[in-house]
Amino acid sequence: MMMVSDDCLVECKIDDDSDEYDDREGEQITTPPPPPEFASKVPTPASKPPTPSTAPATPTPTHTPTSTRTPSPTLPVNRDPHGINQHLKVEVSDVLAEPATPHSIDRVWLHSVVGFEKTRIWTYRCLSLLFAVPLALLCGISLAILACLHVWFVVPCIQLSTTFLPCLRSLCMCGVNVFITPFCTSLALCCSQIGVTLSNKDYHQMRDKETA
């Protein structure tokens, strides 16, 4: 029977309750290690470091002061972007002009200019109120008819003609080579054997007739 000395004995406090914690919150009391005679040869695994929480930190909403935006003034719409009616920009100075010597009263000139501008603007507005919509509809109908004819009649005819013209050319060339070329060649050979000779007697008779 083996006797154990008092030096190998370790005093351990045994408590039936759960693990004791010291005054510091969350720290567990560590027990002293056993003597080397009773220690296991298997190394104790190292304690794992606490894993950080993977929950994303919710950013605190920052209240930004809302700036009051002033609405930008609406720019006039350009109704002639391609400039096809630039020649219609007629001003008062393009029509009415007074030289320095015959000079009218300032009030007369001012009212004449205002009357010219107002008459031109309001006459155009009234005429456009009456005729703009019907003429626009007529232009739209005319353009639609032209587009329809171009898409469904003119272009198909051109494409079909460019497709069938080579075949027609081949047929014409075949007919010419089969019928007309041999006939013309035979006629040329027949006519090439004909010869015309004139003697001096015939020449003098013809000359006398011309002089008489």
C-alpha cells in the first residue's frame, strides 16, 4: 500500500452551488494546478479568445437640416430647334425706320411701335387659333400618306426591280445571242461579197449629165 505525503495534498474548497465569482463581474475563480505527480501528461487545451459579435453595428441616424430649394425659373421652350424659320424673325427696326431729319413726335413713334408689335402678335395668335390645328392635322395626314406610299409601294418596287432586272438582262442577252446575232452575221457575210466597179466611160457619162 502506497502512502501519500502531506506535501502532495492540495486544499480545495468544495461548494455544491454553481461556480463562484469574485467581486469583479463575470470573472470565474481559478483553482490552483495539481502537483506534477498527479498531473495528466495530455496538455490542456488553451482557452479560446472570446469571439467578437458579428451583428452589424446600427449607425445612429444623423438628422441633416433640410435645405429649402427655391424652384428654378422655367426657361422658354425652343419651338424652332433646327432654325427653319429664322427668316421670319422680323423686328420693328426691319420695317419702320425714321431718319434724323424728318422726325415725328416721340409719343407718335412710341405708339406706332407698340401698335405694330401688338397687331403682329395678336393677329398671329388669332390666325393660329383658327388654322393651326386643322393645318397641323392636314400636314400630319399628308406626311402619313407619303410615308405609307414610300414604305409599302416605292421602296418595294425599287427593291423588286433591282432583284429581277439581272434576270431580265440575262434573258434579253440570251435572245439576242440566239436570234439576232446569227442573222446579222449572215447578212453581213452576204453583203461583203458584193463589189461595185466603175469604168471611165461610165464616169464620163455621169460627168456629162451633171454638167448638162
